[in-house]
Amino acid sequence: MSEVISSSADVYDSNIAFAENMSLTSPEDQSTAPINKTFVLSPTKQFSYEDRSVPELRTPRHVRVRVVATGLCGSDVHYWQHGRIGRYVVESPITLGHESAGIVEACGPEVKELSVGDRVALEPGVGCNTCETCRGGRYNLCESMQFAATPPYDGTLSAFYCLPEECCYKLPSHISFREGALVEPLSIAVHCCGLAGNLQGKSVAVFGAGPIGLLCCAVAQAFGAAKVIVIDAVANRLAFATEFGADDTYMMEAAFPETNAQKLMEKARLDTGFDVVVDATGAEPCINCGVAALKRGGVFVQAGLGSPSIAFPIGQICDKEATLKGSFRYGPGDYKLAIQLLDSNRVRLHSLITHDFAFSDAEQAFANVANRVGIKSLIYGPGIDRTFAESCVEQPRHTSDLPKL
């Protein structure tokens, strides 16, 4: 989100009046209105397709986006398989998906920077803009955050999605919708690497060769890291990491953390350890190995979410006087910087996308991710195919350019 919105009475009254006006739709209008085709998860872990009404603009500053492409995240699959993530429980039907890009289809009267036809990446979280964390510039920590595909809020696996203007970021003309959908996970990597401080000339170990780990590798390199090594326990993922540009890789062994750490440091030719360690796994063996491989005075950034409770080597953190930081989503400026990295070709996402699915095949996409097939799977919006998502990189002049539902 690019700025804090005023919560004055005038804005509140304007929102109420606008919402009331938008709800005055005649039966004739309703009968001819387009349908919002939606992919829905039930509390019993069953998927279905539903035809819902097109979402209305909730405030004068909202826009409605025709969703073109959505990347699948591990959290989406976790909700499907387990029905919950921590305190967030699927208690009623919910639309999943939050890594999306699309085309602005409608704008509220107070929208200033966007126009119908603009191609945008969507930031899926909306803070309250009034609490201490929001006003302090850390809206990702807002207790009242409305985050797409986090119960009870619906996500983006639908034809249309509404959100505030400041949560939409224009895509450069040469960036496709396919890449635009991955601005969200790229922003996570930007935030994570930013927490590590100045990476210029530093050595960085990234645990996990999934999408977030690979993106952290790419961002660390873009930020000037001298050496980035990716660690995983799956050979084909490490092979992909090499193709994606990692300076080196290391296969985790079934050994004590200190043993793995020593071998890792030897392979990286680092006598005293890594300046920065990023864990994108949440797995206890990786975390313990990472702390053991961290240089004295180094920075350890925890980005992966695993078991709520693990055995953590706090003694080593203290002995090394290391800095330990947790990383959660993204904050002010992260989306813009992610797009700048794409625009300048300092980070490239094409090869990260290994599988593409039509909207009608969304369930198969979930199965792919659950079975760890490939790296990143995309689901195209209703009526959208890969050709449109790849080739339509110049801004359409009319919404009639869009594929029909």
C-alpha cells in the first residue's frame, strides 16, 4: 500500500453514500449483469465452481479488476489440505488465491492514478490505516488486516476482484501478466532481503529452493551480494536453483546441524560463516544448520513458516551476538521495488513459472502444488488463456479487448 488513507468523517460519509448508491440496481440491470465465475473451497475441503454476482466498488477509491493470472501459494494448498493455518480457520466457503495480476475494469469516482484498461499487480492485503502499526508504516502487522484468501476474506481466484486503488501497481508495458502475478511473492523476497540490511559484497545462505527461497536468492544478488548459495534436500530443486542463477547449491544431509554447517561453509569457502542466512523452509534441521553456519555478528532472517514450535539454538544466537529477524509479507515500498527489479531485468521470473492451468483445471493445479510438481503454477482467470496472459503486454484501450466470459 502506497499511502495511509484519511479516516475523517467526510471520507466515511462519502463511502456510505457511495455504497448506498451502488446498491441501487434495478432487476433489469441484474439480469444482464456479467457473472463473477469463482473457484470456491468449502469447510469440508471440497472445491466447486460458483457463479456469483460481480463485486461492487465498496468505496469511491476502490477499483474492480478483471483477474488475468493467479499464482498458487503453499498457503492456498494448506487451507485445502488442513482447513486452517494457525488461528485462521475455513469455517465457511472461501475463494482462495492472492498472487494476482489483471486489468482495471471499473474505477470509483475518487480514483486518481488508475484508469480503466490499466494493467496492474494486486497487493492483496488492506490494513485499517488507523492503528499504531499502520500509521507507523508497518501495515503488514495490522491486527485488522483484510488479506485475500485468509479466512474470512475471499481471494482472487475469480473473474473479478475489488480492492483500493493504492493496492494496485501499474505494470511496465514489457512485463506480462504472468510475471505480474508473481510480483506478490517477489515482494516477500524484497522485504525479507531488506530486513537483512546492506547486502553489498556479503555472503548469503538461503535455505529452501521453493519459490520464496529462489526469489530471495535472486533479490540478494540484485542487492549486490557477492555469493549466494541455496540449500535444499531435494536434488531436482537444487538443479533448478542452479539454472535460476544461484552461485552454488548444497544438498542437506541427514546429519547433525553442525556437521551440515561445516560442510556447507567448506563448499562456500567461508572459514567464519555466512554474513546473512535466510530460512525459507520453517524446517527445524534447516534453521539449526543455518544458525550454526552464521558468522559471528551476522544476520539471520526467518521467512519460512513451519511448525509453531521447534527446538531453536538460542545459545548460539547469543554467543554470536547475531541479529535474529522475523519476516512477514511485505511493507511500504516493497511492491514498487519489486516492479523496478523486474523493469530493469535485474530479476527475471519467466523460468520460475513451470506449469499453467486454465480456470476450469484449477483443482489439478492445487494437486500439482501439493505434490511438489514443478516450481510455480499459475491459474488463468475465467476466459483467459496463456496466449493472452503472455502477449497482451501493452495496455488495452478498451475493456472490449478482454476475452469474453
